[in-house]
Amino acid sequence: MEAVLKNLSSTAELLAVAARSSVVEQWDKQTLSRAFHWARYCEHLFSRFHNNTTINRVMGKQLELTNESLRAVFPGYTDICFSDLFQCQHLLLMGLLKNPDLPISIMKILFDTASPVNNQQSDYLDVTGFCSHIIQCKSACKVLSPLTDLSGADVEVQGAVLMERLEDLLSGGGEASRTEHIVNSFLQEGEGASGHFCLVIAAALLTRKNSAAQSASQDCLLDWLQKEQNVLQQMCSALPTTLIIDLAKRHLKCRDAYCDVLKKWASSMEYSMSEGEWVQANRTVSFQRLTEHFLALFAACPSLREDVEKELNVLNISDGDFDVRGLSVWGDLLSAINK
């Protein structure tokens, strides 16, 4: 029993370190695996002894002693009791995610659902299994249902975590360069702005803004997107139009950036005599798809249509204002959207 109580105390200390210490900056994959191993060990203790009043009381007293020591080390420390042990892995996960010093490398391991490690229940808890609880506990994590239908709740959680990290940095006076580093590391490492990470950005931008801090973190992400034009273009091509429109209706910056991407796509098109259509060299978007994007944007933001059509008309005039298909992409685009 002495060894068991010692392990119990050590795990309580581990939870405190995970949530409140900068030591997590030095954690690696092996450290994380051991941490969840001990969290599962405590869940096993609860499962085995929660009906044993005597052992329950002994372990409770041990935790009281450990709590007293931890309160002296970590200001604001929250005590844990024997009944908390049944969700020890959850406490570890939430502590890590709330720790501003958690390195990006560990966060990526936690959310890398494709990793063989996360497919082994013996090494990590299923992070996505807690997502509904997180979303219920934090209404800011709720995003539009189409996103969940497309991606699963893990994307919602990752988007919410990204927002929380940005909020922590901004509220702590974090420099813009540090904030941009967090976004770059979180979204661009590995897969870069692939479909999954485009969905994470969308989830972050569609979280409910219940505070000034959340608004500031979304503004920070929007500013980053405007600088990262490649990411922005990949979002517009990878995400369903309905989701992009949701973003455009929610954020003025998104609307304007989306419109700029569409005009950039149009400007990169050349008329193919063999195909009888405007095409891009990299085939990112077809002329028909481009037209559909414009029409969807105008339907969602009617006030934008007049200004955009005026701009397209000016560009058409600069091309010669010919009333012949294939001479100006702007003239053909105006004709297409006004059919």
C-alpha cells in the first residue's frame, strides 16, 4: 500500500506540473506516454477501490497531504480528491491544453489522429472522445453544424484550442511575432494548409465570440491569413463554398479576402482555344466554378455586388471593352454572373 500511495501522490504532482509548470516545454513523446500511463493507473485505482471505504479514506488522506504541498508550490492550484481519479486522463489532457507553455510538438501528438500512437489505447486517451464535453463546457467552442458534418468533432476541438492559445498569448501581452509563430507552427508544419488544417482554421474563425479576448484572437488569425495568401487560396479551393460563405458573413475581413482571391484567380486565367474556355495553368479552379463562387458571395452579401461589378467593368474596359468572348476574362465573367 505504501508504494501505491507514493504513486498516487506522484500522479497528483504530475497533473499539477502538466497544467501549471513550464517544465512541459521539455516534454517529448515518451514523456507524454508515461504521463498518460500514470493517469490510467489512477483510474484503475479508482475502479478497483471506489467501493472500499477503508482504502478510499486512506487514499483521500494521502491526496490531502499532496494537495497541501502543491498549494504551496503552485498559486491557484485546485485540489483533487479520490473521486476525481475516475477521469484522471481527462484532467491531464485539459491541464496540458490550458498550459500556455505546452509546446506545439506535444499538441500535435495529442491531436494527430492519424498517428499509430493515438490509435493505441494503451498509450494515449482518445482525445476526440472528450470533444463533446469540452464543447458543452465552453460554449465558445460551438461552431456551425456543417463543419461537424464535414470533419468530425476533433476539428472543432483543435480550432477551439488554437483560439485559446492565441487568447492566452494576447492577454499576456504576447508579441505579434510570437503569436504568428504559434499559428504557423500549429497550421503549417507537416501537412501545411491541407484540407484538414483549412477546416481547423475555419473552426477557429467560427467559434462564438463571447469576449473581447476571443474577438482579438480571431482578428489575429484573420490578419495572419491576409499575410499568408497561399493558405487563403488553398482554403478557398479546399473548403465547400457554403463554409466559405459562412466565414464571409461572419467576418468582414474574410469577405474582402475571399473576394480578392476570386479576382486573383480570374486574373491568372488565359483563354484556351482548344477548350473554348478560360483556364488556369495550375487548374486550381475552373471558370464555371469561379462564376459559382462569385454568385454565392453576391447572394450572401448583396451589398458587395454593385461595387465588384463596377470594378470588373473597369478591368474589362482596360482590356478594350470588346463584346467578343475570349478576349477579356473580366468581360466574360460579367456576362456569366449576369445571365
